[in-house]
Amino acid sequence: TVTKKAAAKKPATKAASARKAPVTAKALQGKIIQHLRGTQGTYEEKATPQAWWRATSFAVNEFVMAGLTDTQKTHSRYDTRAVNYLSMEFLMGRLLSNNLHNLHLFDVTRAALEGLGQNLDDLLEEEPDMALGNGGLGRLAACFLDSLATMNLPAVGYGIHYEHGLFEQHFRDGRQIERPDAWREYGNPWEVCRPESAQQVKLYGYVETRYEGATPKKVWHAGRTIKAVPWDIPIVGYDGANVNILRLWESRATNFFDWDVFNAGGYVDAQAEQAQAETISKVLYPNDETDAGKELRLIQQYFFCAASVADIVRRYRRAHGDDWTSFPKLVAIQLNDTHPAIAIPELMRVLIDDYDMAWKDAWGICQQVFSYTNHTLLPEALEKWTVRLFEKVLPRHLDIIYDINHQFLTQQVDAQWPGDDAMKQHLSIIEEGHERMVRMGHLSVVGSHKVNGVAQVHSDLVRTDLFPEFHELWPEKLTNVTNGITPRRWLKACNPRLAALIDQHIDADWPLHLDKLKGLIAKADDAKFQQAFMAVKRENKVDLVAEIHRLTGIEVSPDALFDVQIKRLHEYKRQHLNLLHILALYRRLLDNPEYNMVPRVFLFGAKAAPGYHLAKDIIFAINKVAERINNDSRIGGKLKVVMLPNYRVSLAEKMIPAADVSEQISTAGKEASGTGNMKLALNGALTIGTLDGANIEIAEEAGADHCFIFGLTVDEVKALNARGYNPYDFYDHDEEIRAVLDWLDSDYFTPGQPGALASIKHSLLQGGDPYKVLADFRAYSDAQRNVDEKYRDGTAWARSAIINTATMGKFNSDRSIQDYVDRIWHLKAYPRDN
Ligand code: B1N
């Protein structure tokens, strides 16, 4: 029987609980040993570090699971409204350290392990990263889950349980080599399989129209059915808050064998069926910001959306049966970019076909429930599927999309622009052309009640450049939520020295109320605090020096300025602008060994999409230039260049605390927000950057004196494009630009292989330099000169570094989530009853 629960009143927010470990070191030791012996089947004298890591994780998981049960009971008792965050990517990184910090178990675990002759830091290194994402979009989803749990907001993350996350990157002779990532090869101590909540997902087939009642009924006869099995990862909030879940779907064949085929002697064919079904969740597409248009990708999208929508409907019906009136009151669904946009027609299909709801009612529900976040303006990332592919894979959804589009064009568009066929064509969800396409962005805007960009300038561009007519049609729909990062992982856990220093000067609850860092501004001129702050930075640099040596064999000095560019490799992010400047410095040093510059280490971390050849060439170029520079005794160690292999969350956690300078040098208008920029500034790095994405808001918060802003603005880039940009103007007239480009084209960095680096020069000249690298070079070089000068003045630098940390409170992802709650989700917090 279905009982309808009265929604309880919002409970009072619980006061910050005492910051005390919930267990003694002695008791925790007992649990670790119990798991070592009882679940790992080994013993103290024999256990490998892996086994110790597992046993420790299982011991900690006891506390996690207790919190999970309490939270689920609370949510069920109060019949809470929840947000369902649908994302193809969740870039979680490692979980043990984060869970220890959020549960206040870190110190007690260290002590417990010490008593057992184990070192916690070493064990943390045993955990593979959960790399189920490409970059910022996936990491944002992970930070949001941390904030939602911390803020006691009912939320479920829905995604795909990829067997292989983002590839592992190696370098062979400086070139990127990809190897499969096998994060779960030996199981994952945090996840729980929930076979009781498995779902069936249909694909292919045809649609029959039945004329029975007053309105014809469409029946989808699917060609295949696939099983979706959920794996739940508990998400632990900070400081005794809720434990939410991340539910990741794995694909399986519906029946282990097709018995008919099997019995007819087709044992191998039956196996093939199985393998095909399991391909769906096999591997994460490694293309950040490009739409490959592949059938498997569409199937991945539909697979996890259909399973998630079915799960959301199941949870709702458990409490409310067939009474749909509360559905939009209890359910919010956030689309993390257009990747899960197919959830819109899927919910329509479920309501109309499975529950016989009228079109109008179903559409009303969808528009109340869905909202969409846009993460990019890059045309190559805007998803489109051919109608042909849709018709084959999701015939019923194509019907529904046509119906949505028809209603939209004939009612909304025609009312606003009567008889304007060009406008209809322009706004249609279906793009006409020699191959008709389904525009997932248009579908997302039409089906959502709110659409947001991820930083102010980006949201402004969404309104003015990407969707201006939609903005005219629905002036309230398009809004902004500036991105954020969780200060638990990105300061407290990754930079324990700085966290401890901060604890000495302001309330220790700053990880919950990051604005409290403002209290450090008063210390920015205090010589003793400056010293302590820079001593922390230096110790972090010493740690990174050791890691660099371990990973690459390269020796660098912690006394040098550490200049860091860490992000996916993309032309628009302009790692090659950084490289050209490095070449210019190298050339100046060779021309004049007395050239006055602070010794500097340029650090890079970046993966390139496997099919993005120019990106891979840029990695190769950085590695080759590094090799030459690092082994050139003529420059007296003033310049070092290091590209660390396999950049990922856990490597970011080591690089960010040691950074002096944060490189945020995208072409203005191209980086929607950026989030690494926030992490670096929070950890006391000074930004050298363009007025792009969240850099603008970072510079506003920190103040112009504490960043190095340079280059073309969004408007200047537009004006330059309008009057016609010619990169040869810079090549011909700037002697240094010409020299470094020609140098790249020689065999100076690739002895015996002339032209091995020519593609970069080619793209910047004949290729038209689409990202304005040459136009911004001189301004960048001048800004770098200012960085150098400022670094010589230790006091001025320390002051700016402190002010950066002190003013980054805005970029707490808790603030972003509060914005989503206020502007879009309208959720209430429910601290757990315990
Ligand atoms: O999303 C981040 C932003 O901070 C970055 O500026 C933005 O570049 C990033 C297709 C994407 N936008 N689009 C993607 C990822 C995977 C894919 O298959 C597009 N990633 C971003 C968070 O808002």
C-alpha cells in the first residue's frame, strides 16, 4: 500500500557540531584490524599497503554507512523535495582523505595507523582516482555533491558507472600515449551495488500507432532491452552533515544468455549479445568540448537518463502512487549541460505512454521539473544528433521531440513573431539542411524553466550571443550561477599546512563559511604572518619538488617561482601562448646570460583528447622544449620547464598548494568559467589571466593590484574579428614573435627531425590563429615582466598571496549551491535526525 506522507515543516538548522572524532584511536585500530583479517583475509605481518588502504577504507565506511542510513530515513520521514543532478561525468578523485576530513576522522586515523606501524599519507596514495570525467564539468559536479551533502540538501547524483574512466597518460619520447584507466580492477571499497533497484532500458525498434480510444496511442516496440544496475557511492557532507548518494548505472545484458540462440548452438553469438550490452558503460568518451556524434554516445546518454528517470519515478510512486500532483513539488532535475537532455522527452514518454497522462499535463510537469546548465559557447561542443540516428535508436523520442517542437513553434514562436518563418527555422529544435539534426541545446532551453551559465560574463554571452531570441521570448528564463569549488577538498584536505595556519587566526569553521577568510586581510601586512604564509608555500614547494623528481627525474629548486598551468589541453586555453613566452625567455637568456629574471619553473599538467592532433602536438612541443631548456647549462638554472604526466585530481591536489602563479590565459569569451583558477587563488597563487570566465570575478574579489590581467577583452576580440584579424601583422612586425615561431619550426628542439613542431606555427599563421595567440603575445609578455618584478619584492608578493586566499570566499561551491537553491531548485535543508 502506498502511504502519502505529509511534508514536515523545515527543521531548524543544526548548530555546527563539536569538532570531535566520533571514535578513539584504539577503537579504530580494532576496526581496521578486524577488516584486515575479516574482510581482506590477511594479517598485520603480511598485509600489503593496498590491503591496509582497503581495511582502513572499510573501517571508515562503517561511519559513512551509518550516516547514509540516518539521512535516508530522514528524507523518507519528511518526504523531502530533492534535486536530481544528471551528469555524464563525476570527477570524484580519491575518497578516503575527503571522507576522513568530512567526518573529522583524519587525525584519529593517522594515530590509529601509526600505532599499527602504518603511515596514513602513504596509504592515501594507494587509492586510484575515480576519474569518471574529463575536466571542469565533471569536477564541478563532484564539488556540488560535496556542497549539497554539507548543506543538508536532499540530492541524488545520477551518472554512468564507467568501467574505464579517463585514460591514463604516459609520455613516450615526449608524445602522449593513452592507456586504459582501470580504477575498479580490484573493486572499490566505497560503492554498494543495489540489484533491487535495477531498471530496464529499451532501445531501437519501431513505433506503432493504435487507434482505440479517442486519441491515438503510440506504442514503442523496442528492438533491445538492456539492464541498468545501480552502484551507489555515499557522499559524505562536512562536519556531521548528511550522507547523500551518487548513483551510477552499469549496463548489463538482460539475460545472461539468449537461450534460444544458445540452445541452437549459438553459444558465441549469445556471448556477443552480452558483450554488446556491456559496451554501453565500458568507457568514458575522452573528448572534452567536442561533439563526436557517435551512436554509442547517444546510447550512453539515453541509457543513464532512462534509468535515472525510472528511478526518480519509482521513488516518487513509492510514496504517492498514481497521484502526480506533488511530482513537481518534490522533484527537481538539473541537466549538467545538454548531455542528459534526452531525459526531457523520456519523462514525457513515461508520463504519456506508461501512465496515460495528457500531453499538456505532462509538458507542464517537465517544464517545472527540468533546468539546464550551459557550460560552453564553443560551436564544436554544442550537441546535435542526426534525425536519422535518432529515428533508429530512439524512434518514440523523435516523435515526442517533433510534438514538442510543433507546439513550441506554432504557439510560442508564432505568438511572439507572427508569420516569421525565418525565426521559426532559427529557433526550431530541428535544424534543416542536407542532413536534418536535433539541436539538444534548443530542446534543453524549451524544456526547462531555468537555464544558467556558469560565470557572469558567460551567462551574459549566453543571453546576447548564444540564445538571444530565447531570451527575448522568456526574459526570466536565462540566469547566472557562478561556479564554485569545495573548500574542504581544495584547501583543508589538500593543503593541511595552510589550513592549520588559518585555524590559528580565524574561526575553525571556515570550511563551512569561507567568507570568514576575509579575517586574514587584516594580517596581510603583518610581517610575521607573511613569513608564516610564505613558509607554508615553501614547504609545499619542497614536497612538490620531490614529487616532480619522482615522476620525471627532473630537478628543480623550491626557491624558484612556480608558475602553473593545469587544465585540459585546448587551443582556446592557449598553453601554446605560455610556450611561446617560455621560448622568448629562453632566447633572451641565450642572447644575454645576464638577462635579469627571477628563476622560474614552468609547470604544466594536461591531457589531450586522443583524436585532437594539434593538442597532442602542443604537448610534444612542451616536452621537447623542456628537454632542451632543462639540459642547457648556459642559462644557469634560471629556467626550467616540466610537464607532469597523467594530470588528474590527485595530482592537482599536490600542485595547487605549491603554485606561486596561476596561468588563466584563455582567449576572452572562450572559457565559460574555469574552476582551477579558483583553486589556485584560494591556495595563495597570483593569477596571470585574461578577462574571461570567472577570472573577471576573481580579479574583482582580490582587487586588480593582486592579479596580472592582460590581453584583449571579449569586446576587443569581437571587434578584431569584425575588422579582420591577420596574424601576419604580428609575425611581420614583432621580431621576437617571428624568431620564436621560426625557432619552433627548426630542428633546434627535435634534433634530426626538422619540422616536427611545425603544426603549431602553421596553425598560428596559415591557420589564421583562431584563438588570437599572436595578438595577445606582447601583452602577455609584459604582464609576465610584472610578475617577475613583483616576485623580487617578497613583502609585496606575500601580501598579494594572502589577499588572494583571504578574498576567495565567494568561490565556495556552497555559495553556488545556495544560488541554485534560491534561483532554480527552491529546496529546503533537512539535517538528519539521529
Ligand atoms: O565546464 C566547466 C567550466 O569551468 C569550464 O570553463 C568549461 O570549459 C567546462 C562536452 C564539456 N564546458 N563544456 C564542457 C565537457 C565534456 C563534453 O563532452 C563539453 N566542459 C566545460 C564547469 O562549468
